[in-house]
Amino acid sequence: MRATEDPRQVGVVDTVLVTVKAWQVPEVAEALRPLVGPATCFVPLQNGVEAPEQLASVLGVAPVVGGVCGLVSFIAAPGHIRHTAAEPFIKLGELDNRPSARLESLRQAFVRAGVTVEIPTDIQAALWMKFLFITPCSGIGALTRAPIGIWRSLPETRQMSEQAVRELMAVAHARGIVLSPDALHTTIGLLNSVSPKATVSMQRDIMAGRPSELDAQIGAVVRLGRATGVTTPLHAFIYGSLLPLELRARGQIQFSG
């Protein structure tokens, strides 16, 4: 196995798993150009729903597919990733949901490696179902600085999480995403099933003063809602409340405390 920080040394490849933070995707896309060949497949696994479009705008539509992953983990030390909760999985799909030999081959490779993998009938719906879950966790967790077991147990913040899911569903509907009729019930069930001590990466990044996925998650809901005429007052409030911390982490403003 070889590792390099320069994609130009690699050349054309079969598959690229894009696993950087969501806010890094546009920059990384430019660096991935040397890897593109006639059969190359790029699989973005970020939180949020905009990464496939961001990659396609640079690399072209044909090489890009949709990808979703689920796990709770963090960097314990350089080269050491600690998995703390949830059963890891990956979902893959062509952006137009057509059957695909390249993704079936990739699915089989994951199976041989012992990874739980699925090709859903609608990858866009799969992307949004994760978005419905992760975005309220990120926003309310970062705002309260509390683990999920605390904010889901308090009536006030639990109501916020349900309002957040409803706003997300309204944006998805306006964008033509076909969610299952029980999407709200399923998402609330997932929120209830997570370990009470759990936090998510955007929350941890903001609490640690690092650049985060605020714009790719909370900001995306506001942005996509505005583009489709859907109001998202709770997400707008969360985004505005966390923005000063995000800008400070990126060195664009300075303040203490």
C-alpha cells in the first residue's frame, strides 16, 4: 500500500473515497483532477447534501456518485481513529439511481472487506435521511454544548430538534426529494437511540475552536430553503448564533471569551 500527499504521483484510479470535511470538498476537488479516467468513480462521504454537486462542478458529472456513511468516531491520535458508537455502514448510488456495474463491483469489494454496504433505490433520499438526523444533532449540540442525552431529555430543546427535522423535510420536499412517509418518525427514533453521552463532529469542532461544517450543514439548510422559497427560522437562528465562533476559528474575526 502506498500513500502520498500529491495526487499527481498516483495517476488514474478506479475509485476515490472522498472523506475530508465537507467544507474542504471544493478545494480538494481541484487536487483530484489527475485521478480522473474514463471509469473513475468518486464517492463523497461527507455530512450534508452538497458534496456530489461540488465535485461534479469540477470533475464532471459522470465520475461522481452519491455516498452516505454512518458511524460515531474521532481522532484519538495521529493514525488512530476511535470508533465509539453506532454500527458503521456505507450506502452508494448513482446520482440518477440507475443500476451500475461499477457500483456493484465496489459494493462487492466492501462486502469482501467486511463492511456493511447497501445500494439504495434512491440515493438522494438516503442522503437527505442522514441530513435530517445529523443536522439537528450538530446544531443543537453546538448551541447547547451538551451531549445528546441532555438536550433530547429537556422539553424545550427536544421541541427544537423536532422543529429542525420538520424544516429540513420542508426543504427536501421543495427540492423534489421523495422521503418516506415515516421520515419524521424514523428520524426521531434515531435521535432517541443514540448513546446519551454522544456528541457529533461539528459540535466538537465548534467547542474546540476549530473550523467546522457549520456552513455545509446548518448554513446549507438556510441557503437551500431560501433558494426554494422555504423559511427555516430555527436553522437561521442557530446559524447566526454560531457564526461568530466559526469566523473566529477561521481567523476572520477576533474576540475573547
